[in-house]
Amino acid sequence: MVYNGKPSRGCRTCRTRRIKCDEGKPTCQRCAKSRRECGGYRPEFEIVHRDQTRSTVRRVQHRAADLLQFQFPAQHPQNPSSSSSSSSCGNPASVLSVPVDQRATCYFASNLILLPQVDTAEGVWEFLVPLVESEPPDSALSCAFRACAYALLGNRMVASTVSLANMSLKEHTLALAKTHLSLKAPATATADATLASVLLLSLYENITAIKSPQMLAWRSHIDGAVVIVKTRGRAQMCSSKTGAHLFKAVRHYLISRTLSSGLPIPCGPDWWLSRDGTEPESLLASSQRFALETGELSAQASCLLASTPHTTEGVELILEMATVVQDLDHQIAGWMAAIPSEYRFKTMCWATEDDVELTSSGGGGRYDEAEVFPGSVDVYTDFVTASAYNIARVSRLVLASLRIRFAAFMCAPADYRATAEYVASHRVCGPVIAGILASVPYHLGWRTRQGELFDNSPERSGFACGVPEPARALAGLFLYWPLTCVKNFDLTSDDQRTWVTARLKFIETQVGLKCAGVVRKAEFRFPSMMIGNQGSMVSPDPMRKWSPGLPRRNEKGELPQTPESLSSATQSPQPNDADAR
């Protein structure tokens, strides 16, 4: 209880006039002299045990004018049903009289910190809360945490009195300077708090990136985190619970960093995963192992294609590499088909073009306005499980692109789209792409708006705080790389690409991850642009605009013709079984 001074025993009239009462009995003499009616005295019990409700309310109301008022930006409904539901109820938290630091911290925790609810589940950023609490408020970790929290909140809400972007930038500048000092000091260079600060700095670039150089800054932070992990060593990192969580976080970011750049895996894939059988491999770790092996094969394939001449020996080397790629793809497909039932997704409904107000003739709705792509709608046990599936699917798409590049190398100067490998890739990648698209509604909140279609079974992981929201920032982080891969993949249909581009824009504007806008605008196609640049290394900058190469001319100087028989293969086939996805 707060001490508010000695309570007055004066009469009610004097207390209202705010003058000293002579406390005369039975009535106050001041009231009698001024010919006012004395209001009497309060009971002694009320004086000693004061009811502070009214005074507390007055203080809160007085301070509310000095606090921030947050408002959600207007969201345009994407279909009539969503507009009717939004109009039936008011905007929750339209005005929040909550201090900005508390609001930002809670918003970060409710969107990004995922805590496991069962022993077999995996968390995300669960190590962050105890680390931040153990550090002083002016530490590098605390500044980096506030920078991310302010930036994420500022991307989703509008503050009336301050600029959250400026507050975030200030904290980010302090975090960079303090992290640099920590890295220079031997005692703190490899500490858990320093590594967590570097990871948060990379997350900050995901939240705020609006131009390609910021995505490259994200990569540089991941490279720095990898250096810290390599310096400490895998055994030392995994010797503590917090260190093991940090090690897994760096491994997760390393996958998207290497697959997007075509660079080899530092220390090799085996170093990042346990192979001695001392610890059971989780579903996420298994998919990450496939992704790391895929990244290593991709880097080796790029080197081989850049240095191998078109000779008999060179073709044999390419065929050997193609066999390795094919074997890994078969391993991933077999692993996905053998996933235990408790981890498998459920296909809850099948959306037709009429269901999402689209028509194949082009006279109906637009794909960029649909929340669901025509096909299956899948639901997962939690976001980590969904991420494990999509990581495996992205690995299969990358492996398919490698097989197409090998086919283009061996059939040059003929058109590689006439090869059997290209046609087979259509058959393999169609269900894979469909599986990624079917997971998007679950990530972006369509499930919460269509609750009658789904069961209410509890998830294996839950967020640190907050109420259920349609779209969480963590789901957007897990989803935007698979969507980027689908958008840039050659075998994606035009309708799929249009829909995926719109979903990336949704993640950028509604979820609050600006990095989705950078990859949405990037002009890149694979493997065609890589084949066009065959003979040169893959660019370490994934955001660089590629110049598609021209088809090679034959000895007569003629360009090879594209067979018309493949025109019908531009559309991906419908998935015929769930295991293929």
C-alpha cells in the first residue's frame, strides 16, 4: 500500500473547501461562522482504514493522459464473411493505456516465444526470458530485446504520442555498440548473453528490413553467431540447457542462410547434429539434418557444374552427383511417409475454386485476394511440427532444382525442358508445392476464423503469454522462407505464384515482418537463372538480380526449339496422397 500522508479528521465541508478544520464538536465552528452547513465527521474506523478506490481511480485517470494510446491499423477484410464478423464486434485493444515497454515486451512474448507444453515438444526462443532477466537493463541483450519488441509492436500498432520506430532504432544502435564491446572482451565474447544478442540483432533485421542490404545484414549476424558457436564447440554449447537451446537456434537460422546463398555448411552437416545416438533426434532435428545435407550438396553441385568440362569424364561426375541427390530425395520422401501418427498433419477440408470465390475462367475472384488456395487445408499439432514438414519440402524442391541443372548440363545445347528429368520433376514437385500451400492457412490464422471446421485438441506448444491471435509473428517467420522458395521456383504455376506473393504481402503488412516484402519483390527464378549462368558460381547474394542467360546455339548457329508437347505440363498435378506432401 502506498503512503499518502496523514489522513484528515476534519469535517466533510472543510475537507471539500481544503481548509483547516477546528474539529469542533458537535459541529465545526468554521462552518458556523461562514454560515455553512457542516457535513459532519467521518467515523474513526473509516479514517484509519481508508477506501482508496476513488483516489486510485483519479490517479489512474490522471496518468492515463500521459500514457500511450495504441491503435491497430485498419485491416481490409478479404471476404464478405470476414467483414461481417469484424463489424459485429468492436476492435479489441483499440485503446490501451499500458506503458510502452510493458506492452512491447508482452507483445513480443505472445508472438515469438513458444513454450513446450509436453516433454516431447520443442520451444522457440524459450531461453530468452531467463537470460534477459539475468542481465542488467543497460546490457547488450536487454537493448537488443527492447529493439525487437519496439520494432515488432510498431509494425502492428500506431502510437499516438511517440515514434516506436525511433525508439527501436535507438535501442538497436545501443545494442550494436554494446554487442561489439562484448565481442571484444575475452570474458564475454562467447557468453550465452552475447550469442543471444547476436541472434536478436538478426531477428531485428527480419522485423525491419525494407531493402536488400538489411537482409544481407541479417546474414552477417548469422555468420557471427556461427563463429561464436564454433569457438565454443558443440560439446561445450550443449553442456547446459541454455547453451543447447542457443545451439539449436543457430542451427535453425543457418539452414535458411545457406540454402538462400548456396554456400557450404560451416564444419559440415554432421557437426551440427548428434550422430552418436546419445540423444534422440526430434522431428525438427531430422528435417534440419536433411536440409543441412541438401545445402551441402547444393554447394558441391555448384562447384562441380562450374568446373566440369563437357567431356565423358565430366558427364560421369555429374551422373554420380545426380545419384547422390536422388538418394537423398528418396530418403526425405521415405522419412515423411514414416512420420509417427501423433506428429502427422490432418487434412481438415478441401477448398474448391467456388469455395474461395474463384473461377477457372478468370471471371470470378482474384487469387491475390483469397485466403486459401484451392486444394487441401492442413492442420498441424503446433508451429514447430509444421516447420519440420516445410523444411523437408523445401529441401525436396532444392534437390529437384539440382537434378534439373544436371539435366541441362548433360543435354546442352538442347532445351533441358524436353528431358525426362524435367517432366519427372513436375510430377515430384507438384504434391510438394501443394503441401506447402496447404499449410499456409494454419500459419496465418484461417483456422481461428473457421473454428467449426476444426477440432479443439490442445497444441503441444503454447506462447509465453497473450490471447490467441489470428496470425502470430513466429508463424510468419517459419513460413516466409518456404513461400519464397515456392514463389521463385520454376515449376510453380502462375496462379500459385500470384497467391504466394499475396501471402507474403500479408506477412509483411499484417503480421509485421518487413523482410517478407523484400523477398516478395526480389526478381529471381531457380533453377532457370542458374542454368542461364551455368559455368559460373552461384551468387553469394541471393537478392542480386540475375540476368537470364540465352539458350546455347548449336554448331549451325541455330537456337534449339522448345517442344510444344510440354505446354500442358506447366500446371502442377493434384496431390494424390498425403504422404507425398
